[in-house]
Amino acid sequence: MAVTTSPYVSDALPSGTVDAVVTGGGAAGLNGALMLARSRRSVVVIDSGSPRNAPAEPMHGFVVLDGAPPPEILRRGREQVRQYGGRVVFGEVASAEPVALSADEDLRFTITLADGRSVTARRVLVATCLRDVLPEVPDLTEHCGHSVVHCPYRRGWEVRDEPIGILTTSPASVHHALLFRQLTEDLTYFTHGTSLDEGTRTRFTARGIRVIDTPVQEIVNAEDGALAGVRLADGQVVARRVLAIATQMQARTEGLDGLKLPMEDLPDDMGRRFASGMAGTTEVPGVWVAGNATDLAAQVGASAAAGSLAGSHTNAPLAAADTDAAFAAAQGPNPTA
């Protein structure tokens, strides 16, 4: 469901070795790059221009910036990274892999873009965001970010009091329904071929949530193109103005296989992410991960904060490596006791 934004003026990919490459130009990647650049690190952000929230008009749930357009937030973020000497390069990562250690035994990685350009980095911060996997229902994707919503905290207020339908994708959809019921009294739960136990049905009835077990066949549009409802497999049309879908979320891994980063599945078939520890550390030396690539539920503010933390923790071992190299050089080729 990736949507590509309009290309912007790209910085040149530097020659030689840079301190860090950040894969991904969203909130996590840009904030990680900002922290590195402010630490006087040479940093390059590789941005494919396809942020997860590209279909959305305003961004919500981030204090101070609530209601700001996502493209404007990213534009300002790129400017701020650049004002400290960081570079933002428009392109897609084709491969990323560790290479031989440098002469001073520091880590090295080569990142190659789809057009054949490459850059060598001492450290890598992966902030590739995620991909939302939608049910295979005709005409569903064209309404994403407007009448098809995923998060009650990002878009719930804007669809409050509308007739909302929950299109089930996994066991997580039950919790989704309870959250959206807080926003409207007219809520219908479409099981769409999934099972729903009697206990949950009873709880839904008590909450005034209607349950329909007939599978959804297609989206029904109004004359102006807005979502008007869904057509069921038996031909019945159920009027709805909004569909809420707890998508399966998959970390974007394209071009990163060579890093051999561990992956893990989340419970209830919610998705798959890069495994990480505190501050975005991974099992691969020299590689950090931040944002939705590892925290699938993180909103913009949380992703930006995670990028900031990962960026600062990427800088710390670089400082240690610089000191080790300076100390070794000071000792000369044949240090004596």
C-alpha cells in the first residue's frame, strides 16, 4: 500500500566513507539523522519517498504538530538535517551488507542504491517504516487515509459519530472494535470469514455492536466517489461511511537481507518486525533500528523519539572507535611496554 510522494531535490551521494547511513526518511530516520548531524557526524539519509502516512491529509496525535500535513513535516525535517551538514538522498536501497574492517579495525558497510550508486558507512540505522497489508477487497485501497482508517488515535476523532464498519483481519480486530465503539454508536463488525466466539458476541451485543458474518465482497461508492458502504457475498449492501481495519503490518525489508537482521512475528497475526533491544540495538554489530520497522504500533511522535534515541546510541560507539584509533596511532607501529 506504499504511496510515493513527489520527488524533491536530492543531495549528492558522497564519495568515501561516512559515519552513518540512515535507511528511511520518515520521522524516525530524520530524527536519528538529526541527532547524528548535531554531533558533527557525516550522515546520509536514503529516502525512497514512500512514507506510510502519504495517503493521509493531516497528521494527528503529535502535540504541537497535531493537524500538520505529513509532507510538510518531512520537508521541514529534511531542512533541519541539512542545516547541520547531513545529506538526504532520494533513492531506493538495493543492498546493504557488512564489508571488511577498516585499517583501524572499525566496522564498515556498503549500501548500494537501485541505480547502482553506493556509499560506505561505519554504522547503519534502519528506519524503513512498515507496509500495511490490507484484505483483498476491490476498491479498498483508494479510500485509505480518508474513509478507510487504521488507527483510532490518528484518525478516530475525524470519523467520530459516523456509521463505521470494522472489517476483520485478525483476532486484534476485536480490540479494534472496542476502541472505535468509543467514537460512534453506529458500529458494525464484519467477521469476513473469521471466527468470533460466543463470549465476544455477547460482549459486542451489550455494547451495541452489530455483527455480520456474511463475507464482504466489494466496496460500494457514492456518485461522488466517497465510500457509501459494502456489498456482501449475498448481494446485500450495508451502508457505511467509514471502514476501520487493523492491518497486518510488515516491516519493510527490501534491500536489507545482507545485514542479516533478526526478525520476529507479533502475536495474533498482527505482523512482523525487526527484533531490537534498548535504544534500537540489534544482534548485528554496528546496526540499529528505529520507528515502525521495529515498533509496529508507534505513532509519529514515538517513532521520532525512537529515532532520536537510536541516533544518539549510534554516535556513542563511533566516539569510542575514534578514541581507539587515535590511541593506537599515538602508540606508533611498535609500541613498547
